[in-house]
Amino acid sequence: MNGIALLLIGVVTLAGAVRFMAAASGQADEESAPIYGVKLPANYREWKLIGVNNLLVTGKIDQLRAQLGNDVAIKAFKEGKVPFPDGAMIAAIHWTRVRSEDNSNVLVGPFPGAQSYVVGYSVNVQFMVKDSKKYAATGGWGFADFKGGKPGDKALHETCFPCHAPAKDRDYVFTHYAP
Amino acid sequence: MNGIALLLIGVVTLAGAVRFMAAASGQADEESAPIYGVKLPANYREWKLIGVNNLLVTGKIDQLRAQLGNDVAIKAFKEGKVPFPDGAMIAAIHWTRVRSEDNSNVLVGPFPGAQSYVVGYSVNVQFMVKDSKKYAATGGWGFADFKGGKPGDKALHETCFPCHAPAKDRDYVFTHYAP
């Protein structure tokens, strides 16, 4: 083989190695979540509100939760149509639910016996990302779970799609748009 | 008085009458709330999320609540500074909290005993609008309460500022920015 061919092989190999490393590790200091390869969207906290909810598991979980959507997702929610278009992204933020003494003390004036609860700390943030080609095997959705900015492990991410499967009629999305 | 003077007086009087009627009634089919004269902001539902909370008054109130802020308000929350600048607007949306059978049935899989609650209907929406000149008598804030798009009565609006007075150190704002 001549020198040019060897050079080309060398370049292609090197480029392939770099791409592999980039794909496996994400961008510098940005780790992709397992299986679906979703990176933490930089501005998810600024997305618009879809809905609010509360999850209780006695003795284990007491959370206030909000779902936020990027503009593609919000538009789809407001149109009330499924399936969601490619590019739709939904964030589900989970906080601890804690009693607010200050609020409760104020509210017992007009509302005797009032108990006010607010958010404590952020437990985890979950994402659904629509890409009907890339994620064809899982209804077009990629899933991710982050704690403190770090993605959860592979075993955790194996549970996402089976859990969402019962919502197939709503394009696998549980949350409704709050009025 | 000559004819021109009479004409001018007539025009000024008519213009004044029209302005008075406009100010008293708000724009066509947009009613201002009493005392502070706040109109329902058209796009408040699209403002960004400040925080989420839950109010319980046994037997009376069981609500999930979200506070949303316009860009001026959000910027101030993120900077963590008080007082809020003029133009800041905060919406507090109050929904009923209702049990979701669908969600609960799904979540009892991974979380035995799970109880999931979502929002029902919108009970009312309250606003705080910062204008330190116009609302100098009430800490720079105008207040408003709307049910089904209609403002509440004067008696209700007389309760807003006294209730918020205990939060004077935080520029009369109870809600905190959720992480």
C-alpha cells in the first residue's frame, strides 16, 4: 500500500477513535445518561410549566413535582394532540415536600388550621426526549434520570420505558397540561 | 365665549368622559380588579416557574399551587436580591389537588403504597405587580385575584396587603425560587 493510503487509513482510524470517545463520554464535563445517551439540557429549569403534582409513599417518598416542557412540547400539549413531534422535551423535577412554618403561621389567620408545604431540595430530574428514529425501539422516546447533575446507572434507565408503557395511548406521557 | 372656545370645551369634556369610562371599566371585555386596577395579564400561563407548593386546610382547602414570574421577576429571583424592580409580575395559580388513579396504579409497581395527586381545576389566580410609584402605599405592589377570568370584589382585595405585610423583609413576597 502506498504512503497516501496508509495516511488516509491512519486519519480515518484516529477520527473514528476520537468520535467514539466523544460519543461514549459526552462533551468535556458533560456526561450522557446510559442507554439513550441523553445529556442534561442546559436550560431546562427555564422551560415553561406543564403541570404540578405530589407523590406520597408513606415513610419513603413525599415529593412535590413539576413537569416543564420546551417550546415544542408546550405547543403539542396546548394543541392536545399525540404523538408529540420530534424535538419535544419534557423535564420532571422532583423536590422534597417540606412544611413551611412561616407560611403556615401567616395562613392560619384567614385559614385556621392551615398547613403550608413548600419544596425542599431537588431529589432528581428526569427527561423524555422525542426522536422517533433514534428511539424507535422505545416509542420514539429517550429517557434520562439525573441526580445532582449526574446521570443514574444503566439498571435505573432500564426501568424507564416499561414504567411508561401503560401510557401508550397518550404517547407514553403521564403528565397532563394544567389549566 | 366665542364658538371656537365652546367647541374646545365640548371636545375636552367628551374626551375626558371617554377617558373616565375607559379607566373605570378597563378595555373592552377586560375588567380591572378593584383598588389596584390590575388587569388579567394575557400570557401569564406562559411565564416561567418560580416554585410549587401545597396548601391544606382540613375539610376546606386542598390545593396544589405554582408561582410563575415574568422575565423581570425571574431575573430578580435568580439574583436573590430584594426589592424586586418595577415591572416584576408574579402569578400564583391555585388548583384543586386530586388523586390520580392512573398514576397511582402505575407507581405502586416500583413504589408499593404510592399515592399520586395531580391538579384538578383552577380555583383562582392571584397576581402581584411591582410599581413603586403607583403602589407606594402598599410597599410598591399592586394585588389582584381572579376566578374564571373575573376579578374578585373590593372586600377581598382589602385583605391582600395586610396578609403580605409579615413578609416585608422579603419585599412582601412569600414564595421562594425552587432549585
